[in-house]
Amino acid sequence: MKRSIPFGWLGLLSDTPPVHDELIYINSPRGFALCSQRSKTRSRYYLQVPLTDRVEEWTDAAFWQELKLRLDQEGRDKLITGPSD
């Protein structure tokens, strides 16, 4: 059985504190997002993106801005951004 998924995932790892100590799933009109904790000082984030998007087209600033648009107000208030690894 072959299954085609009509979207891709863009991930970012950063040396920033997590938004929350629990895994957060966001299903917004802009697309799905995920926020996870690697440690108290390291976080991993994912955005659902179109298959036509290329990682080279995404800057760290663009990633953070899109994540903020998908988070609720509490998540936006707690989000600390930084360079990706």
C-alpha cells in the first residue's frame, strides 16, 4: 500500500528553553506545529509546510515568526527564540 502525504515537515533545534515542560501540538488554520523539550535549555520545533517549500528558503527568523502565528497567546509569551543548530 502506497500512501502520499501532501505536506512536509520543517524542524528546528535550538539552545533555548522550551515553551512548556510537556509536548505541545498545535493544529491551527495555518497548519500543524509541534513544540518539544530536549532538555531545560534545548528545544525542538516542527512546522507543517507545503511540499514545494525548500529548507534553504526558510531563515530562522521566518521559522520563529510562523511558529508564533500558530501558537496561542500563552505559548507566544513563553517562546524564547534563538539561532538554530
